[in-house]
Amino acid sequence: DARCPLWAWRLAALPGEAPPAPEARHAARAALRAVRRQCMNCAGNRYEVRACQARESCPLWRCRFGVRPQTYKAVRRRFFAPKALRLF
């Protein structure tokens, strides 16, 4: 339905798929940003997007941060990984 805010992005590459051309990578990034905007419109602010409880009922939940789920997991792992102790 053309009334859906994500209608224009329905044919973009799905997260996790290899893009066939450089243009597809940009289309996939734009689609993820459109998902993020939709989540912000639905929840109201970034804190509510993070706390979203619609895991089972929302098909956009996995991409709500505007990045592929694999990317988010890798960044989160690096952020919370043990850090080497630095002595000055």
C-alpha cells in the first residue's frame, strides 16, 4: 500500500544479503535509514526505540537502530569487550 512510509523501500536489498552492485549498497543503507525514521515516528524518541518491546509483533524490530543486525552486534561486542589496562 502506497500509504506506508516504507513503500518506496520495499524492493531494496534485505539485511544480510550481498548487494549485487555499488548502487544496491546505497539503496540498502537508505532503506535502513527509512526503517530508523519509521521507528522514531512510532516510538517518539531514541530512548523509546531502544526500549521497544514489539520484538514479536514488529517486522522492523531487528533493524530499528538503522543498521544491519550483524553490524550492531559487532559494534556492541567491541564496545563491551574487556579493555587492556593502560598504565601511564
